[in-house]
Amino acid sequence: MERMLDAWMPANCDHQHADVATPAADVVDDGEGFRIVMDMPGVTREGLEIELERDVLRVRGKRPATESEKLLVNGRYAHRDFERSFTLGKDVDRDGIKARLENGVLTVELPRRAEVKAQRIEVEVG
């Protein structure tokens, strides 16, 4: 369990500011790989950026403030920004990463490399 937590702890982000929210994320290991699920309410595909640099997967989202959240800052309306980073383990197939945004929920699929997937060994009797 500790290895899994070490592999999925958010990377240190010195550039985060108070106006950037860190969305909660569920990380699931289904045996075939990992799945990250994050609520991104109001974020559109155009307002979403996902990048992989070395071993860090960074997810950024931006949505305009709702009418009740609008704040005038330097003559412009404020935006609600989201950012979260994850340090990937060596067993993730970087070329197979896929992301889907549906109804304000972002799902990122991180498959395991084939050579590190668990294999079942059959036991012969006799």
C-alpha cells in the first residue's frame, strides 16, 4: 500500500497560488492500470489541459466564474482555476494514457505496461 501511495502522491507544485483550487481525486488500481477521477464542474474541453512531463502528469482546468462568483479584479472577471499533479510510477504505459471529460467529471486512464502486469500461474495436479 505504501508503494502505491508513494507512486500517486501529488507532485510538489511551487507555482500554485491561492486562486488555484486543487480538486479532489480518486485513484483506483484495477489490476490492468490506474484510473484517476476528478470533479471538474463547469470546465469545458477547451478549458482543460493535461500534460505529461517526465514522470509528472499535470491536469489544469479553467472555468469562468458563475454570476454569483464574479469578482472584478484589475478590470477583468476572475476565473476559477483547478490544478493537480501526480507523479507516475515506472509501471505506467505513457503512450496508452487516455482522458475523457463527461458531465463535469474527468477520467484519466493510465494502463500498466504489459511487462509489469500480474500473471496468473496455473498449478498442475499430479
